[in-house]
Amino acid sequence: MRACLLCLTPFEPNEELEHLPRGHRLAFDPERGRLWVVCRACHRWSLLPLEDRWEALEELEKATVDRGHLLSQTENISLLRIGPLEVVRVGRARLGEEAWWRYGRELKARREGSKKVAVGATAATGALMMGGMWTGGLTVVGMWFLWSHGPRTVTDTVRWMRFGGKAWRGEHRCISCGYLFRDFAYKDRGAIALVPGEGARRPDLTVPCPRCRGWGDEGGLTMKGTEAEGTLRRVLAYHHHDGASERRVQAATRLIEEAGSPEDLTRILVRRGRRLGDIQRTGAIALEIAANESREQHLLELELRELEAVWRREEELAAIIDGELTPLGRLRKLKAGLLGGGTRE
């Protein structure tokens, strides 16, 4: 099948599956022998003909077990990723959820983007220096200053364009001295203290008062709940604007695995209160991954509910197509072949 049966949009080629080389989102039911390619344009499911399913189904199930990363699941369906493919599997997958793996990909992508910016900034700085040398407009001290600060200025500008300068804006008075907080700058992020909140996933954030130095119960700025969660995610993304290497992400995920879960990792890090500036880089990377797990899991749960409703509709149609258009004896043999209980035709 090369195109969507509904809107005729061609399916993108993929290099992950030999027997199903097209489509980037797939759905399959290994027990009933269903296999769909999901169109990215109209989001409808195109059911593959019976004769094209069986090798692809076996290959897809094996890839799910060997290389699949479970994103989320309900009692009826699982959402997985296999390389660049998104796969909906009917039934619960026998894999552990890896919420931190999802965000690790984002950190590595940031790393690659940061490298490209740094290379471009260095090249631009070198070109300016060469121009200054050629025209005699730059002194040795000027060239040294440009080389030392030029690339960093460019990367800082890119970060400012993405995040701005303020991590939080609002109005809050210090309970100790009455100082009015109107904003909090990213550059002061090292002073943020993370303290246990009401829920394991959401530590409270507290910032010392610049006037009386009180913080927590004694003053300063305290953020709780969704406000604290959103601010922490922004601050950590700013803090790790240049991303993380594969090795660093692996070390951070090991911390989460040793803790038991993203929630446990957060609870361990903040159980006695901890300044962000005192957390080592690997721990801070693990904290960013854990901080984003709750939000991403919520979004995935919403997507799964929608996918489950679509699957129920498509399954009804597939049952009619397979049951009415295929001789019953042949259908049973084909299913037996997939499940290892017989021989394919």
C-alpha cells in the first residue's frame, strides 16, 4: 500500500521495516491479525489487504519487543516508538514505560543544535577578525576580546531570543519585609531552592528576598503547584539550553532508574531542600527529565484516549472487511499462521 485509501496522500517511506516500507505511524493487532497504516494528513487508518499483512505483522511484533520504547498504554492499546516510527499496538505491551527516554531525545537534539550555532558563531567571529586584520581596524587586544567573547555572545543571544530574560512574572510580597516581587530573572536561577511540596511530582520553589534575605516560611518568593512546575521546567530548559551528550543522558537515566522512577528521583533530590546551583550537572539533567515526565504523560494519556476511540471504530470496520470479504476457512488459516499455530496459504 503506497497511499491513504481515504485522501490518497502518499505514505512516507521508512527504513525500519522490510515488509512494510511505507508509513511513519502504524497500528496493529497481533491477535486478530489487523494491520493499518495511519495517514498523517487526514489521520484515518488504512487497513492493509490480508495477503500483505502476515510477514509485516511478525516483523513489527519482533521490532516492538526488541527495539520498542513504550510511551504510554491503557488496558486496550499501547503507544510505542521504534526509531522514527510511532506504533499503536492493540493490547498491553510487555515493556516498562520509559518516560525519561522520551525527553532524553529532546536533550540530545538540543545538543546538536547548540553545536551548529557554536560552529556558525566561531566562523563568523573568525571572518570578522580576518576582516579587521586586513583593514587594520582591529588591534591585538580587540582581536583577543572578539575571539574570547564573540561566540558566547551569539549563543547567549540565541538563548535570549528563545526564552527572554524572565523566568517568572507576577506580584508577590515578602511576608517578612513586604518587598514586592514582580519578576524573577533566569540569571539568578542558581539561588532557587527546591523544597518538598504537597505532591511528589511538584516540588515547591522558593527564592530569597533581595531585601531581607528571608526565604520559605520566613519570606521571599514561594511558588507552588502548577506555577512551580511550569517555572521549574522553564528554568531547567534555560539552564540546559545547550542540551546534553548521549553519555550524559545515559548517566541521568541511570540515576532515575536507580531511584526507581522520575517521581522518586525528584523526591530524593529535594527531600531536605536543595539550591539549584548546588545540584551537579548530571543530577540537574535527570531533574529536568523528571520534571517534564508529568506533563508529557498527561498529553500522551489524552492522545491515547483519542486513539482508543479511533481504534474501536476502525476495528468494527476491519471485522466486517475481514469477515465478509474473506472465506472463513482461509481467514482462520492465515491467523493460525501468524500466531504460530498453523501454516499460511
